[in-house]
Amino acid sequence: MAYMLSTPTKVNQLSLYENRDREILSYRQFGESENCVILIHGWMTSGIVFDSLLERAELENYRVIVPNLRGSGIDGLDAGPFSVEQFGRDIIDLANHLQLEKFHICGHCMGGQVAQWLASELPTRIISLSLICSVPASGLNFSEELAEAFRNSGGDPETQGLLLEQRSPGLSVAEHERLLAEAGRLNPTAIEKSFDAWTNADFKDQLYRILSPTLVVETTEDHIVSNDIQKKAVAGAIRNAKLVTMDGCGHFPQCENPAAMALHLKSFWAQSTPIKFELPVA
């Protein structure tokens, strides 16, 4: 039987785990395969950003873990601390909680930045690294006006709606409303502090430690993380990264064209094998 997510009840089922600081965080888990994939969401959303992908992708050969980063889900850790490293440490604690020795990681937007940090911190445990419209390890610079709009968008559905339209003008009405509703549920402090975390991060000097095969997915209509940034600061910064382009999509290709996104990811995961060589010298 194909592994599909077909009901809201199954999609929304949450589990809890305790991190090293004895804080409670949430995640969802689908499937029972030994082939594990962790999907890491980005800024101003939660793990629900992958629901359309999971509903359309036949993943019977995978155990899929979808965590909610602190400040999203039901964890209530809206006061942080918020940093790429802290997000990454929470994911490590989840992987250890689930006794995952080796696993694939896939990150979208800010989650792609977290995934890069994880791949550089756990080079022999990461089987493959997939980055969807990812923020680079060097962070991103915005104009003061746009940065303030992003940072202060919490609790402001009009601004959040405009930001969604700017990042992905091709989102369907249903997807736009779903993502907007989730953004409106998040605490404004979490939105502000996590924005500062990914824009100000800078760990590009660690990327030489990444050993896993890497897939970088860019799109033609992403007006925030441009193709130039994807080519130079993301794919160009990681050894032997493969770059693919999804035409007609904006910043949320897993929502805009989930079937095509699933094909790219499943093909890449199937070709990736666990690391068997030593960490190179910088």
C-alpha cells in the first residue's frame, strides 16, 4: 500500500520530546522505514508547510520526521533563545531521542540554513542534504524598510499576507490562506527573534565540513532568495552541490508544485548513500 497522508487527523497528529535543556518541543512522524528523512521548516511557519508535499508524495520507503522549531507548533518556547545553532541543537536532540543514527535532512528557507549547520556539525550522520529556496549560511541583507516589515510582521495579517504574496505570487488561494493562518498563530516575539537569527547568521566557514551529497533547489519566481544567491552563496559554497531549477514557482515550491518537488527529492534521496570516508582538512 502506498504511504499517503490523506486525512487532516493524521496530518495534524503531534508527538512531544524533551531537549537537552529539558524544554518540550513537538514533531510529527510518518512511516516506519529505516530510511529516515527530517524535514525542517522555515521562517513564519511550522511543519505544516510540508503538508501538501506529504499528501502528494508516495513515501512508503521512508520514515518522515517533521519537527516544529521553537516558537512554532505547541511548544510555547516563544521567548527563545533563537539562533540557527539552537534550532540545530534541538533537531540533534530529536534525532537522538528517536535513535536515528544516520538520516537525510531537507530544509526550506531558514530551515535550509539550519540543515546546512546540521550537515556541518554531524557530517558522518547526514546521508544527504536537500535545500529548498534556502537562506545561505552567510545570512541575508535586506533594506532597512523591508527588514522592519519582516521583523515586525507578527500579529499583522495584512503585512504577513503581503510578504507571502511577494515571496510566492503563484500560491493558490487555499495555500495562501493556510500559510497565512499558520503565520497568524505564531507569537510576534518568535517571528522577530527568529528573523534576526537567520538574517544575521554567519557560519559559512564551517561548510567545508559537509560530506553529504547536496541538492539545492531554486525557483524562477522567488523574489526574496534570488537565483544569484542560490547559485553563488548556497550551491557555490558547498562542495559538489547539485543545483536544480523549478520553473514558475516562488519561495514555496513544495506548496505550489508539490508533485514536481517530490520527484526531485525522492530521486535525490534514492541516489544518496551513507558517508564512508573521513572528514577532510580545511
